[in-house]
Amino acid sequence: RRGASGTVLQAPLSQCAPATHRLDVKPGGADCALRVVVRGRVQGVGFRWWAQRHGQALGLRGGVFNRSDGGVEGLAEGPRDILDGLLADLREGPSGSSVTAVEADWMTASGAHAGFEIWSSR
């Protein structure tokens, strides 16, 4: 799209876009959602409990569950800057775990969750 002077105008980037595509995220902005799949030794080591405690302490909404493929999946909603911190923590995991990969998808929050829970395995 071009402006009146013929210069190319860029659409504003979403605050929930990946960090490499954001220009100016302001703390406390609109809520985002972060969906993660954590792989490695993450089942049977208290990972879901640890993630739930982190989510609750940060005031996030959503939950985590064990996947049938041995990973842990989670969805967290809240301010982008807080979710960035959670993502960094998930990459490390609790003691006893061994995180080998984390897939992260960003989107706009749905507002459908209250609290941060451990969900049934799927």
C-alpha cells in the first residue's frame, strides 16, 4: 500500500508477532497467547507442576498437559513481555528435566481461560 506521497506504507505489526518481527512492544500491552510444545525428558519429572506454578505466579491464564508423544504442551495468555519470560524459563525447565526443543506459536489471546491449570493428558 502507498501513502499520498507515493511512499510504501507498512501495516502495523502485531504485538503478538514473533520477537524478530516486532518493532516496539510496550509492557502491559494487549494480551497475547503463546502455545508451546516442549520436548525432551519432560514427563515424570514434575514439568507440568513446575510450569503451572510459573504460570500462576506470573498471573497468566491457560494450562499444560502431557502429550501422547512424550512432550508437554501448553497454552498461556497474558502480556507479551511476561510470556517472553515464561518462554525463556520453559527452555530451561525444572531440575530433573532435560529440554531438547521448544516449539512456540504466537497468537492473539482468546480470553477463554481463567487461572493456570494442569489439563488431562491427550
